[in-house]
Amino acid sequence: MQIYGFFLKTQYLCDNMTIEELLAYDREHVWHPYTSMTDPLRVYPVARAAGVYIELADGRRLIDGMSSWWSAVHGYNHPALNAAAHAQIDRMAHVMFGGLTHHPAVELAQRLVGLTGLPHVFYSDSGSVAVEVAVKMALQYMQATGHTRRTKLATVAGGYHGDTWHAMSVCDPVGGMHALYAGRLPVQFFAPRPGVPFGGEWTEADFEPMRALVAAHGDEIAAVIIEPVVQGAGGMWFYHPEYLRRLRTLCDEHGILLIADEIATGFWRTGRAFACEWAYITPDIMCVGKALSGGYLSFAATLTSERVADGISSAAPHVFMHGPTFMGNPLACAVACASLELLAAPELPARIAQIESMLRQLLAPAADFAGVADVRVFGAIGVIEMREPVDVGRFQERCVEAGVWIRPFGRLVYIMPPYIITDDELRTLCTAMVQLVGET
Ligand SMILES: *Cc1c(COP(=O)(O)O)cnc(C)c1O
């Protein structure tokens, strides 16, 4: 730390920078997600965003296909969410949650409990932390109820649960960061990825490896964690809900807790409020995030059943040992309440169904391209899986030229647009996506 940093003159601050200078400073000093600091991929400066459009500093407007990583489901700059944020910030942006509470946190709890049927809510700052909290809850539950041998987690391959330590340990063993941190990450149990696709014909054989895993190691396992029906960042894969139903039963038979990570799938992305609803199951612990705060603020929650909450509270220290500084942030809670109010619109499920049928129709032509391995759609999620990894930098340049915003990863080019996208905008987005994939 330079002690003369205090004397930083305003001419160095970015208000006075040209866009080129700003980008140069960004490139030199600011880390972006999953990028090198010495050779980062190009980034695009954004001036503002409204509705389904992201406006770049040079005035170009892009139709957003990403909802800022599943979060901005109402689009940007939404009047109702803005109003909720303004009203709350004039009361208080934040107060500590230790020993204090407030209307936004209680109202949000009412809404989440009503939606999920899970009666206890733990707020945190991000999805990854919500997963850490879920894991800590499962482990503390087992400790408190005398199951001290149950210290491990089980999951399926192809998952993604976040970038913090325990979350990382249950991400896909090959595609995740296990190799990078080999010997340091906790070792967990992995069954193969569920193989039968959503809408495919269920075969009992698909569940056998998980059944065998639990038969062999059930008494060491505290919880199974899984993304219900849709595996997101681990491969954009949609699997048969019967798998989840079998898993619920198996966990019950073996005294294992089931953690559903609904951070990507929650809040109607799949056409139902939560993806667990496709299997008619309730998990013991559920993580929500991303769309929870409508893409406005980093915010997440972990919900639990009565049994888990009671178990944790039943033995010394009789408390759950977690409490982030910004827990229950009033601003985030207020925006989340406004977001859930919008999501309660009776016409929403029909709108998602309409987006789904348009995605099916508009992305189908890509299946004919030699470079395309698979095209799949579920709810408001459209995926084109390529045979070879996509050159992200080059692909994004062409997206921006075409007036759309899509960020592929690996062999996957996918979109999950804001729910407020119009039919025309969706047509433009999908047409550009198919065309760009065709040129790849
Ligand atoms: C994004 C994601 C997370 C992590 O959430 P962050 O807010 O990025 O920490 C965890 N689980 C799933 C399923 C996700 O999609």
C-alpha cells in the first residue's frame, strides 16, 4: 500500500478518462471472471441497460441473451425494482442483522416460505455462500444429532455449485477445479451425471450408480447436493425428474439430507417456480440466489425444513454458526420482494411456455449444422452444444456486431433471456445465435 495514495489527483480518476483509457486501465488492473490478469479476453464497456437491452459506451444496443448469468429476469432498470430500491435506500441501505430485524427481511421470508414450503430462511451474500451455508447446516445437523461419521457429501458429475471451497468440492470432478486444487479440496463422492434426458424414456439403470454409491458409503454421507433437473454451468444438461424422485426416496431410506441447489433454476426459469416441482419433491435444504434479487444485488438464501432447523438447534452450541456482515441486507431484501411480486403475475407461466416453444422452433435449424452436436431447450433456456470448443473472444465480437449479447463457455452456446423479452426481440436473438453458430 502506497501511503501517498491519499494524494491521488482527480485527473487520474476515470471520470476524466476516454473509453480507451478506461479499457486500458481495466485491462491492466481489474480482474474479470475466470480470466488471466496478463492476457485477458476483451471486455465491452457498458453505459447503461434498460429492459432487454445492454447499451455499450459507443451507443450500440445489444439484446441480452444471458440475463446477466440467470439473474436479471425482469430485464434491466425495471421501474418496480428501481422504486423498491429507492424507497428502501431512503430508509436505510443496511443495518447489521445480529440483534436487529426489519420489514424487508421478514416480508421476503414470508414470500420464500410460502413459495417453497420450507419454513426456515438463512440469508447470505451470494450463491456460493448459500451453498457453503447449506453444507455447514448438513454437517452441523449430523453432528448435533449424533451421526458423527456422516462427514461427506455425495453428488453427481456435471454439477456446478459455486466457486467457494466446499461448493467447488462438489462441482464436476473433471470440468471443475479439482485438478487445480488436487490434494487440498475435501474429497466427496460422485455418481455419474444423470443420463436420461428430460422428456426421454426413464430407465431404472440410470439411477443404479447412485444407488450403489449410497449402498457402499451411505453411513459416511451427510447430504447429497444436486441441481434439480437442470445442470447449469457444469454443462447445461436437462435430466429426467424421475432421477430426483428416486434420489429423494434413497436419501430418506439412508438418513441422508437432500440439498437442492436451485440457484440457477429457481423462480420460474424452467416454467415452474422451482425445478424440484418437476419431480414433486421437497428437499431438506434449498439454495436460492441469482434471480432472487432480480439481478440487482448480490444476494442469496438457504432454506431448511423444520427437522434440519430443530436438529441443528437441539445440541450444543444450539446455534447455527454462520453470520455474514451483510446478512439480510435490507436493500437486497426489498428488491427481492418487488421481484417476487412481479414473478407472482398469473400470466408468467404461460409466457415462459411461449418463450420455450419459440426457442424450440427458432433454434431447431442449428441442428443441421455439421459443427453442432445437440440443440436442446427447457423452459426459458436454449442450448446449442457444439462439437468443438467455441472461441469465446471471436464469438463475442461477432455477437456484438450482430446486436446481441451471448457468452458461450466450452462447447456450449446458450441463452436464458430475461422473461420480459418480446417475441420480436427473441426472434432477433435466436436468429443471430443460429447464424453465428453456423459460421463457427
Ligand atoms: C451461479 C451458481 C452458484 C453460485 O452462485 P454465485 O452467486 O455465483 O456465488 C451456485 N449454484 C448454482 C447452481 C449456480 O448456477
